[in-house]
Amino acid sequence: MTKDNVMFAIIGLLVGLIVGFMGANSLNRSAMSQSPAPEPIAANPSNSALPPNHPPIGTTGAEATNAGPRPEVTAAIEKAKARPQDYEAQMTAADLYYQIQRFEEAAQFYEAASKLKPSETEPMIKAGNAYFDKAETASENGDKPGSTPDFVKAEKWYLQALEKDPKNIDVRTDLGLTFFLREPRDLDRAIKEYKTSLGLDPNHEVTLQNLAIAYGEKSDKENQRATIEKLKTVNPKNPVITKTEN
């Protein structure tokens, strides 16, 4: 899924017990920026010129498919390879990979960008988002246990971003989701992160809905009911309320 105008989804919520929660990404994940057309490049440097853990020069995951990436993606990737110390080139390649849902490759370029500018939170958050969406896609395809390592990677990058910006509610809530969606679930840690977010903004709708779901999964009806009542004051039409009242 893209980050632009994304709508949250709740699947399979029952009264007192949530049977499933697939694809519950939050509303306010950072939007992927539209990248300008990349410039032509002249040459590829050797792997020895790349920064640590930079995606290696050679066939990428997208290039290895039969269809291959779009021409602008290919151009951006080649530019990023040719300019391994160019932060913007790494971000552009990553954003384009993200747009075509090549989340693993996107994450690798975000990681490379983060190493070039370790004080910037944007590549950290986007690396977390890429791993999150890769894991979420695996879960939607029925491979929930296989998605867990990517939720753990998303957790790592979200935590790094929160070290620099601890008041980022959206990232904190997505961090909570990484604990909720992995196998096995860590409901207590998810609830802890949601409560931290609500300590910054008690009316944050996405966090309230996710907290209600977590309490439902924990069979904590009292706290779920209290959270639902709070959610009603924020948005009485939230789908979690609709499900619990049906």
C-alpha cells in the first residue's frame, strides 16, 4: 500500500474478541514524496566505493523479474549506484522502489541513505515503513510467521527514529503494530506503545482504534469498553465501534 491518503482497515473484530487483524496500517504513516526525474549517469563505481551495507551493484530484485522496473525506476537506481555518497539519489531510488511495492529493495536504499545522514529521521521512518509493508504483504498472502522477521526489522528502524523524535505519535503507533502483527503477538508491548502515543495525544484516533483491538485480543473487556467510549468521542463512525456494536 502507498502512504498517500491511505485509509486504515479493520478486519474480523467481534465483541470481546478480535479474531483477526490483517492489514491494519495506520492513517498517518509518512507519505512517500514524489521524486523528480533522475538525471542520466555516466558510469557505475565499483562495489568498493559503496558505503557500508549499500545495496550491491549488479542485478537488483526488481531487475531480476521478467517484467522489470519502470524506466524511471531503472534510471534512479543506476544513478544511486553511480553516486553512492549522494543522499538524495539513494532516497529517490528508494521512493521509486517503494512506489512499485519492491519493499525489500526500497528498505535497502533507505538504509543506505540513513548511513549517509544519520541525523535524519526520514530515511529511518521510511525504512521502517518499507519493512512493515513487506511484512504486511506476506501476512496478507497467508505467510504470517514468515512476516515476523520484517516486523522485527521495522521495529528496529522505528525505535531509531523515536530516539531522535520521541514525540512522533504516528511512528510510535506503527511500532505498536509491529508487536501486534508479528507471530507470536506481544500484546502487552503493543498496548504499552499505544498508551505512550495517547499520552502525547489522547484523541489520536488510529491509536485508540488499535488499542481497542489489542484489548479485545487480550480479552480485557473492561479496558476495551473504556477505549471504545473514548473513541466514540473522537469519531463515532470508526469501524471498530461499528463492529463491536453489531
